Amino acid sequence: MWRTLYTFLWYLLTPFVALRLLWRSRNAPLYRKRWSERFGFFPTPDAKWQNGIWVHAVSVGEFIAAIPLIKLMMQDYPDLPITITTMTPTGSERVKATFGDKIFHIYLPYDMPAGVNRFLNAIKPKVAVVMETELWPNLFYYCKKKNIPIIIANARLSAKSAQGYARFSSITKDVLQNITMVASQANDDAQRFIALGLPPEKITITGSIKFDITAAPDLKEKASVLRQQWGTDRLIWIAASTHEGEDEPVLTAYTELKRSFPQLLLVLVPRHPERFNSVAERCKATGFSVARRSDVNATLDKIDIYVGDTMGEMMLLYATADVAFVAGSLRDIGGHNILEPAALQVPIVVGPHMFNFAQITTLLKNAGGLIQITEASQLADALMPLLKDATYRQTIAAQATTVVEQNKGALNKLWQLIKTEIS
């Protein structure tokens, strides 16, 4: 009965969903395109794309985490087709840029029976791998009905999210019954899933596959070339993945730090492409000289702020930096991946809101590999000693890198679980 009501509400709200897509397309025009896919209408794929592995990664962060896993799939099952779905245009663009025609890609349809069934009947996957935590009642119901195993991979469930699901406890419990296996990042996540009604025998703690990060072989060389363009005698501070409301405290901190470090360069990277232009204009309004990553003709050795307005280059920009502030943490967003700078031996500062990476944050803090501030006004004070003392920077970075190395191995554990469901 509850799923019928849930479905009715989905159909009732469809016009508002369309309006939301239009609203988002004001700044991100790609939201105007490929609407038919979101309702399960797309050209029937060739038979070669059927009966394979389906991986769902809602957006860019989840897809980046899934890349090493997908490469393992291709390596061990070269003849098995792979379908990758996302929900956002940025995630879609990253999928196409990374794998091209090696995979089949569309948007995942909204969670309505007709669209879900059209999708599943067209793809006919052997196994469904859903990255992190996406719980869709109709999708999971029809997967189970069609005997498609569902694995929630690299699963995390914050206390805040668990409280939200607990408000609909009977519905959540029914949805969890349709899952074949949850591969949890940590014991705390596992216990929250169990408390919501997931049978304990359906959960395995594998750790986070984000620890299994590897840098491209030519990354250091590319970073060195970029640093030379900026000027070799400069300190570099990257503020990565900023959201609306975080740019201002970053620029305020930069203004303060420039008094002590006149040559300091700020690399400011907005999280979402639709904010690239507004953030660049905001930086120019401060009076600092600004260049954008997308402007290949810009003169870089005299600039104050470098706006990272391209996709897929975060690791490169991290590799250029002397110190990193990872954003999404000054607001109640939950933070972003801090293991990328940690793996590249870049000391890290974060804000108070890191609930999406709670266990990883705790591990790094306990090891002395991360600095966490409690409010935005402390940002400059946290960065000052790091910029002053190269030895201090190296110590913080080395301790973070050690944590990364000690926690590798989750990727292989997860892949072994998935392989048991591939028949």
C-alpha cells in the first residue's frame, strides 16, 4: 500500500520535477537536455550492452570513487558489458570523458514503475552496483522481482541521514529487504543500516574504496609545469569544491594572508560548473588579479587568484598546492573527499561540517594529519602556521598519507563481493 502511495506522489509531483530541471538549467543548460532518459525513454541499446554489470553513481563524486572499480570490472570481465547511470549532467560528462564508447551510459530514470521497468527491460543487467547510499523503493522492488542482485557499494550512512530514513521506518525496512548486499565503509555505517532494518547477514564492512586512490603517472610532471607558469617562488593555497556561501570567507582569509605572504596564490575551485562565472566575477570584485583555468592565453606569473573552472582536473590542482582547504565543510553540506590531497601529501584544513566523511576525518585528525576549524573566521589562523613552516606542512601531510596507505584494500574486498553475484 505504501509503495502505491509513494508512486502516486511521484506522478503527482512530476510537473514540479520538470520545473525544477528548468530552474536548474538557468545556470546549467545541460539540465534542459535528455529529459526522456529521466522517464525511461531512450533508444534500445544493441544486444551487446545487455546482460552485463550496471553501475549507478548519482554524481561526480560517486563516479570518481567508482572509476577504479569499473576498471577492475573491465580487466577481469573484458567481454561483459558495463552500463553506467548518473543523475546529474556533470556526472554524465565525466562518465563520457573517462570511458567514452567503452560503456553504455544514460541517466537513471526517476523512481516510477513505468520508467524503471523500461530501463531494466532494455539493459537486463546481471547485477546492479549502486555507489554509496541511494535507496529507491520502486527501482529496488523491480530489481528483486526480476532477480537482479543489488549491491550498495562503498556504503555510508551518516547519523543525520539515518534519522531521516527512520522517520519512515516501515518503508525503509521494506526497501532494505530488497537489497542483496551492503558493502559498508565502517562499522558505524553498518550499525545504522542494521538499526533501520537491514538483516545483519546482508552487510559486510569493506572499508572505503576512496583510500585506494592512485595518481596518474604523469601527474607530478603536469603539476610542476603549471607551478612554473605561476612562478616558482610562490606558495600555493587551494580552496577546493566551494559552495555558495563559502567563497566569501575564503576570500576574506586570503586578504588577511596576503599581508604576511604577498606572493601567495589562491587556487579557488567551485564545486559546480554553473557557479564558475559568478565566482570568477566575485574574485575580480575584490580587486585581486584573476585568471581562469579555461583561459589558455592568460599570463599567470603575476595573478593573485586562479579560478579552477574546468572539470576533471582536481587531482592536478591539488598536486600543485602547498596547502589545501577542502570546502563543503563551512556549511551544513557534509564535506568532500579529503583523501585526494592526503594521497598527494598536501596538508589539509576543513571546516566543522564533515559528516559525510566522519570516519575518515576522525582517522586523519587522530593521526595528526588534518586540521579542523570550528568556524569560518578561523580559516586564516589555521593556514598561517602551515604557510610559515615547510617542516610543519610536511609533517601534517606525511601523517595523512600514512593513514591512506594503512587503509588501502577496500577496493579488492568490494570487488570480490560483487564477483560472487556475477553468474
